[in-house]
Amino acid sequence: MPADEYAYLEFYCEDLKCDCRRVFLLVIARGQPGRVFASIIYGWEKESFYRKRMPWGPDEARGTVRGELDPLNEQSEFAEDFLDLFRCVVLDEPYRLRLRRHYQLFREELARRQVAE
């Protein structure tokens, strides 16, 4: 990986009817604005939770809980390295809990805005 400062930007589903409990992460670098180094999907629930919601692809549930590169979005030649780094960090329980909390906060804010409309 090129020497730089990297960030994993979090994105969550905006559909309040959907409770997918996943995060979409874009890996970007300070020194290369506009370039996406990796696009990762991760879900913090048990594999069985995702298997019920993805009956068409049971293997996708395993990938979701491990973290996987999103096949529909941009990847760089370093994407696998960033995925490996993410998996090492995600094994840390406080980080997993933080993602779950951010998801809850995001949904609460969406609901609050919907009521305000």
C-alpha cells in the first residue's frame, strides 16, 4: 500500500423498512482524494441472521460476517490488503460494537427526520 493516511468511511442503508444490519465501507486516502481503494460490506450479526435474509446465496452470509469486497463497487489493486486490515481490526469487539451503535444512531436520526417532515 502506498504510504498515506487512510479512512474507512461508513455508509448505512437509508430504508427504515430494511433492517439489514450491515455497513458499507469505502477506503479512501488523504493524499489521493477521489480515489477509492476498497469497497467493503460487513455485517455484525450472526451468520444465521443474514442467511435468513439472503436465501438465494447462503455463502453470502458467511462473507458478510467476515467482511467482503463489494463486487458491485470500485476496488483498487490494494483492495484485498485493506480487507485483510479491516478483518484484523474488526475482530476487536469495541469496533464491532461501535459500528452497531453508529447504525442505531443513523436509523434513529432517519426516523426523527421522517417524523419531522
